[in-house]
Amino acid sequence: MANFTIADIKALREQLGTGMTDTKKALEEADGDLTKATELLRLKGAKGNAKRADRSTSEGVVVARESAGAVTLIELACETDFVAKNERFGALADKVADAAAAAGAENAAIALASPAGDQTVADLINDEAAIIGEKVELRQVRTLTGEHIEVYLHKTSKDLPPQIGVAVAYTGDDQATARSIAQHISFANPTFLTRADIPADEIERERALVTEISRNEGKPEAALPKIVEGRVNAYVKQVSLLDQDYAKDNKLSVEKVAADAGIVITDFARFKVGA
């Protein structure tokens, strides 16, 4: 008979979050050796991770970590909302955010290679995914710096953790307006800060596309330049934050709102789970 007790099973389950049957089988195979049983359970979980590699991760959480003059945003994704609101997954997201912030990670690749205790963030995620039983991936990471930074985390459902996260870097002293602009970003989803930030080739692709659309609609050739320019400008207003109509007053641009408040938006980041 294997040399372990019910207390050993309970202790290992609490440590790893594994099921009763799997835990008992591992202890039996390890002849009651808790260290070996832990290795067996982790190995089994790692094999499960490989099988889950092609699964989609459309749920998860956005977490922010703030420090003096910097904010790190992460998106940690999982397969189901059940796991997204699980305490173990939330604790993992916190550890990953802490490690990414400590490393000042600019992207997910840097964060994954960063230390988290005595292992890397990538190893931490793999180990926890084996226990949780779902594919877990660090999809996005960004560290934003600036004179002031405002963070807004939005819950798309009251039962879930934040699934949209925004950080806005700015100069000036009107924190309330900076927060309002962060809320605007969460809703309006801009891609660039200003029109000048939009790559020229993207503008030209849009121009070619709306030209073809306008012709297919039978617009007169003589009127095309004006129609196309109007549609290109509409595209710019859609993707450029400072050119967007302000969500709380569409008669004003975001740039005008910021200027009236005496602040200058210098950078922003927006993550949405699954986007």
C-alpha cells in the first residue's frame, strides 16, 4: 500500500488545485513522495498544455500596475469566463503584472522572459495553466511613461474582472479630464494619437479603397476628389484619438477638450480582452 494519508492528498490538492482522483493516482505512483507526486502532476498538466495549444482564448483580464511616472498594462487570456473570474487565475494575473512592471516590459515577449520569483513569467504561466486546466496566454503588454498617467479599467460584465484597460499619459494638472478621456478611449477605440502618427501607406490604402467604393457607387468622376477626401478625413477621425469627436460632447474634438482643460495627451494604450 502506498505510503500516504488523506491529509497528504488534501495538502497536495490545496497546493496545486488538482482533482481528487488525479492527486491520489499521482501519490500512488510516487509511493507517497509529495515532491515526486507534484512533478508527476505538473508533467501531466504540461502534456495537457500541449494538447490545448490550438485552442482559442477569448476571455481573460486586463491588469494595470502603476509606479512613479510609469504604468504597465497586461492582457492575460484564457478560454472561458469561468476561469477568468477564478481566484487562482486572478492571482496569476497579478503575479504576471507585478513581474512585467518590475521589468518595465515593453511587450509580451520581454515580459515572458522576465523573472517571476525563481522562474520566468513564461514558466509561471505554463505551470499555472497546467493546474487551471485551460490554455492561458499573455497576449499583450505595454509600459507607458509620462509626466502624469491616468488609468481606467472597465468591466464589460459585473460578474467578470476588467476586460478593457486604458492608460493615458499627459502633461498638465486636470486629472478629471484625463480620466474622462481615458473613458472615451475605452469606448471609441482609437489606434493612433494624432493624424501625423498614421503611417502614410495606411492613408493611401484607405484613399484607394474609398476611391474604388465611390466609383462603384456611381459617383460622378468630377466630384470624386472631394468625396474621397471627405471619406479619408472620416477614417482619420475614426482612428486618431485627438481628431475623434469627444464621446461626452460630439461637437468637440478630444484635442479641443484637452486643450480647454490645459492638458496635453502625450501617449495612450488600450487593451481589450480578445480583441
